[in-house]
Amino acid sequence: MAKTRCGVHAGDCPLVTNSEGTFCMVSGYELEGPREVCYNFESAGNRVRRQTSKTQQSKRKQNSIDRKSRTIKLIGRWRDCVRKLYPNLKPELSLALARALCQWSDLLNLCKPTHPAMRRWPMLFSATVLSHMGGKDVVDARGGVIVPACFGVCQHAIPHNMYQKKFNITCRSMSKTWSTIRKAVLDDKGILLKGKEFSFVADCA
């Protein structure tokens, strides 16, 4: 509680208060010091910038890549790609193709570990593989089936000049992807490596 008397004169002091404190107007004595004021700086929003170590930068980058890589293993993403490419397929066929594509992509592990590559990989891989299912069986040098034809896909085959117009996928990127797939599944004699074929029921309508 603030003092009301300085003790220099009789009675209560006439007081004056300013930013420096409370004073007696007669004696000039300070009866109370300046009040403490607490200011809220939350709205200032000043950011503190500091340099992140190379080790921490590397960890953050790797964590980001790991999170993104998990998203390309989600069946829902592959199903959306199949539906976008072939909207008239039966739902059960779309789902079966999506599962097979996702599993084969995971097995071959050909997607580059970068955000742009992983963002477009499910659509690019799906378009590439499904385009080969729209014709005859794709076989190796001995007749082993690499990718089986699918009647349902054959019925709705996409003209090559439509991939870029409708889906922003170039024939060059699809050709490069298919070449990469062949290198991953064939030996130097063009023979299909065991367990590397595209596992899908060919007669699924």
C-alpha cells in the first residue's frame, strides 16, 4: 500500500505520480518508486534465425524423404491413378490393378528418392505398365511373361498421344521408365529374373 505521509510536515502529503514514482508535492520526497509494467510481446512475432548444422539438415531432409516414400505405398494413391487413367474399369479390377502396381513398384524400388520424383511416380509407373497391358503379353527372350495383357485394359486402351494431353505424362518419360523396368527384371541375356514378374491375374475382366 502506498505511503501517504513523508514525515517532514504534519498531515497527509499532497501527492503527484509520474513515470518515475509517487512524490510529496511539499517536501519532494519519494513515497513510492515507479510501478513495474509487464508488456505482452506475443503479437510481435519476431523469429529467431540460427544456422542449422549440416547433420541436422541431413536428418530433416531424410525424415522428409522417408515420410514421402511411405505415401507412395498407399493403395489409395495407386487406385486413384488407375481410376484417373481408366475411369470405366470395374471397381474390383481397378483395385486389383492398384494393389499389383503398388506391390511391383515396391519390389523393384526404382523411384528416385526425391520429392518431385516420388510425387509423380505412382501415375507414371501406372501409365507405363498399364499401357503394356493394353496389348499382348510382354514376354522375355524365352517367352516368359513379364507383364500380362488384361482384357479390361485392352477395351479402354489409351492412344499414346493422349497421355500428355490428358495426364501430363510424356511418351519419353514412359519409354524411359519402361527401359528402367526391363533392366531391373531381365538378366544380361534378356531372361526374366525369378520373382521379378508383374504378379497379376491376366484373365481378370
